[in-house]
Amino acid sequence: MTMPVANIDWDGLPYGLQRAVREHTGRVTGSRPDKGQRSDFNATLETASGLVFAKGAYQPLFAASLRNEAATVAWVSRIAPRLLWRIDVEGWVMLGFEHVNGRHADYRPGSPDLPLLANAVAQLSKVPLPDHVSKGVERHFGGLGAMVGNRLLHTDLHQENVLISGDRAVLVDWAWACKGAAWVEPAMAAFRLMVAGHSIDEAEDWGRGLATWQDGTVLDKFVIANYRSWRQAADHDPRDWKLRAADMAHRWSLHRNMPPR
Ligand SMILES: Nc1ncnc2c1ncn2[C@@H]1O[C@H](COP(=O)(O)OP(=O)(O)O)[C@@H](O)[C@H]1O
Ligand SMILES: [Mg+2]
């Protein structure tokens, strides 16, 4: 069974793992924990070789997702932080990334971050599919056939996985990267904008700015599958933000005259 993430701090890591990190970074003089959502360890480390963002996991599901992340980031170096090192010891996987000096994206209406997000999503749509990516995004959406495809997708572009650094949106957290149709990423991102306060029309307009956006029956099908997926997530784990997302997904389907069954 997968336990909730442990959020272990630097001092709580096994000694062999600390030593393996130090072999890459030199002395670690400080650790600033970051509230990650799906890793057992997340922190900016102050080291003899400068700042490094490190994330690690020992629970099998999360460790596997970090292996997926490590393999994927090599393909998206223009829009993601560079992977500096990777450690596999004592059941832990730990990844060290170039530290991004930035802040979380703001998805509220009128935010200057929205065109930067669009640029990053457009760049992602041109990246070839890495060989190791075999899982399809449709499996989270009841196997919806229209979502099947051979494009690399991030699928988790919420505001905390997008860092604004200068005039760029840097996409982090490729742990759940998978493959699917190219229109899926802009559709999922547009939904994130709705949850952050955009009207449905405003968010769809943002999506229309992307060459891979799809409207019509494909989007109608997605909107229903998206609602079912969020409804299931909120029923399973009724935290506020999931209930709000399920409610927004419901409103989107009504807006497109597709009352969900
Ligand atoms: N390379 C980086 N540089 C600086 N901060 C980062 C970097 N990568 C991630 N972060 C910060 O740490 C948080 C958690 O990292 P993330 O990769 O999203 O882990 P999780 O899978 O636990 O959500 C992010 O929301 C972001 O604020
Ligand atoms: Mg994250």
C-alpha cells in the first residue's frame, strides 16, 4: 500500500543517501524544505557547489515515478530544469536538479504568466516521444479513445509545477509524464485556468491560441471524461480543492450542453 508522502527532512535521510548526495554536490550546508505533493523528500540544498533542488522517494510507486521523471527531463531541457545527477541507493531514488530562481505561476485572469505558459506548452508539443514513455493519459479518463496519441504530455501543469523565471515558464515535476493526443495538454491546462478563476470562455480562448487546441466533439468528450475523473477523485478524497475542481468540471460540461450522466 502507498502511504501518504513522508516529507522527511535532510537530517532524517539515511546516512548512505546523504553521502551519495555529497559525492555530487560537496558539503551540504543547508536545506530548505519545499512542500512537495508526491515525493518523500523535497528541498533546495545549499551545497559547496551552489544551490541544488533535490527530490527523492523510497515508496515504490513514487520511486518509479521519479525514474520516469529522470528519463523524461533529458528530452525537455528547453522547458524544464536540467537534471544534474541521479542516485539509486538503499531503496531510495533521489534526483538533483539545477535550481530555478523563480516563483510559482499565477493562473488568475489577466496574469502576465499566461502567454509564458502557452509558449512552454507549444514547445512541449514539438518534443518527440521518448522511447520509455509507454503509459497513455487516457487510462485516467476511462480509456477515452480520442485521447490516445503519441505526443509527450506533462499532464499535471498546476500553478506549483510551473515556475516563472524571468520571461520563461519552466515546467517542473515530470514524474507523471505520459503519452497522448497533442490537444490533451492545452485542454487540461485550460481547465486549470478555470479552476484559478477564469471564465470558461476566457480559458477556452487561451487554449485557442495554441496550434494543438481542438474544439468540437473531441473537446466535448474530454469535458465529460474530465468531469467523471474529477468527480471520482473528489468522492475518493473529498478535500476542498478536489471538490472545487469537480464542481468546475461539472460547470464546464453544462456550459457545452453536455450534462454528465
Ligand atoms: N528545479 C527547481 N528549482 C527550484 N524549485 C523547484 C525546482 N523543482 C521544483 N521546485 C519546487 O519544489 C516544489 C515541489 O517539486 P515537484 O517537482 O513539484 O515535486 P512533487 O512531485 O513532490 O510535487 C515545486 O512546486 C516547486 O515549488
Ligand atoms: Mg509538484
